[in-house]
Amino acid sequence: MPTQTIQLVIEATPDEVWRAVTDAAVTPAYYFGFTARYDQLEPGASYSYTVGDAPVITGRLREVVPGSKLSMTFAGTWADDVAELPESVVTYEFGESAMRVPGLTHLTLTHEGLPDTDAARNVERGWVLILSSLKTLLETGHALVPAPAPAQ
């Protein structure tokens, strides 16, 4: 499958977008209830996204430039078809908007190394929804897609 690339502009600074991507207190609000858990924000460190205590995405950080770039391996396990996908690489790049408009961030997410399958296409559709929800949360204070209710 060709590399997936999603770009959008968010009315927030690169540091604010970085924090939203890396802060366990923020990620559940826009990432389907998944909590980001970074052991350390440095290359080689492990990370996971969890639902409760159960990991649903795991990997290792490859490149970390706070407020600018975050690259990591990616192995999802939230569904059987996703768990069958090979480990891949996700990179977030946080940059200035066109014409350097203050207070805006041009966010680019690149997902490389996925095969041409329905599961991989669903991952891409998931990224579009996640990043749209991130944008909405940062711009309005409300997520586009609320986190699922906790299991009873």
C-alpha cells in the first residue's frame, strides 16, 4: 500500500498540538478513549496506547523532536485484522502553517509500511477521524468523537 499521508491545519501552536499528542491526560478525549503512555520521550523508548490497562497499540520511538517531530513503530491489536498487519511506522510532523500565520500548526501524519488490505485502509480512515477529533478538541474544547463509555 502506498504511504498514508494526512495533513491538516489546527488553530493551536505546535507545542499545544505536541502536548495533545503525547499527554495521557488529553489523548482519551480525541483518540477513541485510548490513553497514550510514553515511558520516556526519547528514541528507543517504548510506548503504548491503552484502554484501561490493556495495550491496543505498542511500539518504540524512533525520532523525538519536541514540538516538531515524533516518529514511532506501530503495532495495533485492538481488532484481529489489525493485529495481523505488520509492524509499521507512524510519523507526526508539527510545523508552521502556510505563510507562517501565528497560532496555526500544519500537522502531517505519515503512516508507512502497511500492506494493501481492507484492515490497512480502515486504519487510514481511523487516522482521519482521530486527527479531525484532535483538531476539533484543540479549537473548541470538545472532541468530535467522544470517548466510549467505560465498560460496566
